Amino acid sequence: MPNHADIVIVGAGAAGLAAGIFAAETNSELRIRLLDGAKSIGAKILVSGGGRCNVTNQKVTASDFHGHRKSIDRILRRFDEQATIRWFDSLGVPLRPENTGKLFPISNTARSVLQALLQRCAVLGVSLLPHHRVLDITKDHDMFVLHHSQGTLTANQVILATGGQSLPKTGSDGSGWRLTTRLGHTLTPIAPALVPLLLDPSFFHANLSGISHDVMLTTRVNHKMIDRRCGSLLWTHFGISGPVVLDASRFWVLAEKHGHNVQLHLNCFPESTPKDIEQWFMQAAGAPGRKTVESLLAERLPTRVATHIAQFGQTELAHSTANFLSKENRRALIHMLTDLPLPVIGSRGWNFAEVTAGGIPLTEINPNTMASKTVPGLYLIGEMLDCDGRIGGFNFQWAWSTGYLAGQHAARKQRKEKSPIPQHQ
Ligand SMILES: Cc1cc2nc3c(=O)[nH]c(=O)nc-3n(C[C@H](O)[C@H](O)[C@H](O)COP(=O)(O)OP(=O)(O)OC[C@H]3O[C@@H](n4cnc5c(N)ncnc54)[C@H](O)[C@@H]3O)c2cc1C
């Protein structure tokens, strides 16, 4: 039956490719097909990590993700970062850690990652079908019927790996969720995450474009703090980016989507309390030599940042002599430096988001197998699920871990084996 497969995987991104490889390694006799709507496979892998692909992180725990933490923990334990390192080594792509904890291929190219995955699929006989967009999936007794852009295909089991909606031009346009909800699953509200934020054009950010420095960002929703994190912020012509902004963005975007009052506050001195800053300011201002507020702040901040924040409240403040500042003005300045409300007006949207917040709830799948609790024979993996990781290789780790579990389990089920899936050695 040429139009029948034992396992069909929909979506040949990181999660789908991993699932295909692990299914075929578990049972080499299975007919496994990987369908993808895109003309060429792996576009998102190629652009990832600035073209270098941050494959995983030295330390991955459930707390690096947002979603149902108990399920995430269970899933990650079955195929953790060490398993990923060993697996990529076995694929001929040794990984190397950077001092941030991120692991990249020694080759420094995302292409080497994609090529290794595609080569492994070819060796194992996993049939890759690009330009096959799946339009609908129905169930006829125990058989799945997949209606795709080139015809139909039947399958005993289906692994859905259609991704979220980030960077839709790569093929992940959210259509996979429709397939899943038509089969009976639900979907939590979704939003772009790991996404740069836009600031009101009247703010001073454009003057600082290209400058990055360490800050603390606090997100308050309905006046309650829901997130606080430190890291590098990059000022841009449109607003703010950089790791700390990308990680914080999901909170702002989701709160705004729900119509909440959300505010993002900037602290330029993440290591010190306002009291420490005031003490330092008074000491430094009182030292010999007449320093302006601007030149004094420039000792600890990039000069342009110091100038614009000092000028933000009062135009003349930056050029005032620091030692002559009234207590009131000094406190107002320090407040601005440590708790400046940023006028966020939106995010750069799906075309600039690295990942999707929200998706199919993890409570609807079995975390030991990635099998749907609603539809027997269906598995859900990767970014389409309600789980998003922070910057640092965590989202790919999620793709490899979920792909491993679904691929192995679907192949074992096909063999009708009852033995449990071992932890990857
Ligand atoms: C610019 C950028 C850089 C990134 N860098 C990193 C990084 O360095 N490290 C990291 O950990 N994460 C990174 N990420 C996130 C990471 O790439 C994703 O989380 C991960 O690729 C998700 O894998 P996935 O297989 O679940 O989904 P995807 O990679 O999105 O794959 C889904 C596939 O399904 C196909 N598809 C969708 N709908 C259908 C349909 N109806 N029929 C058939 N096929 C369909 C799509 O064409 C696509 O190929 C980055 C993301 C972006 C956008």
C-alpha cells in the first residue's frame, strides 16, 4: 500500500526530525514518512542562533521553561542535555559550551546540524516529503487519513510536530493547531515570545541604538510584580532587544493580550539598591573636581545612556554639577535610574519572535510518551505544545526531548512491545 505508512510525522522541524530518527532507530522495519509543507526542510534550524544553532544548554531544568512544570520535568529527564550532547556527537556534530552555558556545534554552523539530521534520516530510510502541506487529519476506525496538498495518506500512528507561529515564513504558520483542535484538543491563548519590544517613538531609545548594557527588568501586571530578571539589554531604533528583553517579552505580550494593565520598569544598576546608588553618588560627587551629573553617571553607565536618562526628567539635569544637586533632584534621578517605566507599545510580532508562548496544554498529553490523552495513536511534540523556554538552547532541547519520547514510543507501540522506554544512554 504505497499511500500507507506505519508512522507519519507532520512537520520536519527539529522535533519532527528527532522523532523520525528515534522511531526508525527503534524499529528499522517501519515505514516512516515525514511530511512538511515547506519546499525546503529545516529553514528554522538554519537561521537559529544567528546561523550557529544553539543546540542545548549545559544545564537544563524545568525552571528554564514556562508551562506545566511537572510534565516538563518528567519529559526532560527522559532525554536530557547530556543525552543531547551524546546524540549529536554520535551524529558527527560535537558540541562545545560557551561561557554563557550555551552549546553550539564546534563547526559553528547550523547547517552542520541540519545536514546531520537529514543524513541520519536518509541512512535510516525515513522518507522525507517536503512540499506536502497537511490540510486535514481524520480518523477512520483505527486508521488516520491525512489529506495533504499532494493527495492523501493513511497511517497507523501520527506524530504532530508542526511548531508554533514564530517566523511563519519558515512554514510554521500555526496551521498545525487547527489540525489538532479539529481532532478534539484545546489550545491556550498564544502570543509571540522571545520577541523584541517596541517603545513609543517619542522616547529616547533611537538615540541609544546599538548600545547594550546590563540591566534589571521588572514586569508589573495590574501593579503586581510577575517577573524580574537581569541581563543584557540592547537599545535599538524601534525599542529594546537583547537577552533580558527577549526573556521578559512573553509576560508583557501575554498580559497585554489579556487586556491587563502591564508595565515594564528598567533598573540600570541591577547589582545595587537605590540606597547604595545614592551613597555612591554623594561620595563621587563630593570628590575633588567638579563633575557634571552626566560625567559622574558615565563612570558606571554607557555615556549616552547616562545623558539621556538624566535628561529625561529635566533637560538641564545632565549638565548640572553633581555636588550641587538638591536632595529632591538627586532622589528623582536615582529613581529614574533604578525604576524607569518603559513606554512599551507592542512587540515586533511573529516575524521576529523566536518562539510561541501557549499552545496545546501539556495536561492533554502523557508526559511519559507524548501520546495524546484524547486521540489514541496521536502524539504531539515540540513548539506546538504549551511550553516555551528562555533564551539559551532550551527550546531546541524541548524539541529533541519530546521528539525522542514520541518517536521511540510510537515505534515500540507499532511493534506492540510492552517494555518501557529506557532513559537515553
Ligand atoms: C530566528 C530564530 C532563532 C532561534 N534560535 C534558537 C536557538 O539558537 N536555540 C534554541 O533552542 N531555539 C532557537 N529558536 C527556537 C527554535 O528554533 C524552535 O523552538 C524549534 O525550532 C521548534 O521546533 P519544532 O520542530 O517544534 O517546530 P518548527 O521548527 O517550527 O517546525 C515545524 C515544521 O512543521 C511544518 N508545518 C507546519 N504546519 C504544517 C502543515 N500543516 N503541514 C505540513 N507541515 C507543516 C513547518 O513547515 C515546519 O517545518 C529560534 C527560533 C527562531 C525563529
